[in-house]
Amino acid sequence: MNFRAILTFFCFATGSVLPVLEVQAAPLNLPAEGRFTVLNGTVTDALHQFCAALRLRVDVDHNLSQNIRRGFTADTPRAFLDTLAAAYNFDWYFDGQVLHVTPEQLTRDQDLPLDGGAYDVLVRDLAAQKISDSRYPIHLSGDGKHVHVFGPPRLIEIVTQELASLERTHDKSVTIYRADSVEHVSVP
């Protein structure tokens, strides 16, 4: 659904939130306008309140429980999220349904085997599902047999699942079950 409004979001010492917005859920299209202030509390609380105001589901890693050291104000929702991420060393990734927030030390590089899948099909499928993110690049390795992924755990998990799906659709064999035997036959 598409929603239009202006977002004002205040986190007060009492933890109360005054949301005034609904936003499109996927991809993570945050409004260009809005003012966000957080005075104190925990990073987890601020993220939960922020996402509640935007009607986003959020999954915050349990290791992000530090207290907000000093309040700050951001002029846009994206600035709020990015400022909080920079100040408290976390990365966020939106998979189309949930905003995943993890400590930045969990963001990693990983090479995943293509195993018969095609890189261009992988990239097309990820873009079609609106789960690719320009902050976290996916590249074909020099040998063309691996995909190099940089990103948080949820992105790597999704790319791994998509590669497994491509491998299954690329497999041109049939499994025949007969009484007590199993035979794999390649199909031309």
C-alpha cells in the first residue's frame, strides 16, 4: 500500500512516541520529510518506536542493547536511521518485509558457489523481489564460479537461498523411486 503524510516522531524521556505517518512497506521508501528526536532510552527501544511509527516490522539483534548516550534530532527518517546506525555501530537491511538490524561486526564478505546457477538470473531475481540493496554489493568472482556477497546476515541468507533455488531449477535430472532403490537420471 502507498501512504502519504509527513512524519513527526518524538521519543521523550518517558518513552512516549507521537507518530504521525504511515509509509510504504517495500521497498524501504522513507518519507523525505519529518523530524525525529530521541532524548534517551536504549537503541533497541528507539528502533522499535521508530519502526512502530512507520508501521514497519523490525528484528533487532539482542546485542544492540546499549543506552543512547545523548539525544539528537534528525530532519528525515533516513537521517535518523543512518545517524543512529553510525553512532551505535549497527547495519540495517530491509528484506521487503522486515527491517533487520545487526551489529556491524556481523556484516561480512562471503563467496558463495554458483553451482550451475547463472549470475545474471540471480541479480535479476533479487531485483525483482526488491531485496537487492546498493549499499551491499553482489559481484561475480573472477573465475565466474562464485558470487561475492558483502552484507549483513539476512542478505547473505537470502542470496544463499536464492542460489539454492536456482540450482534446483537448473538441475536437469529426475529421481526415480522403485521399491527399494533410488536412481538419478539426467535429462537432456
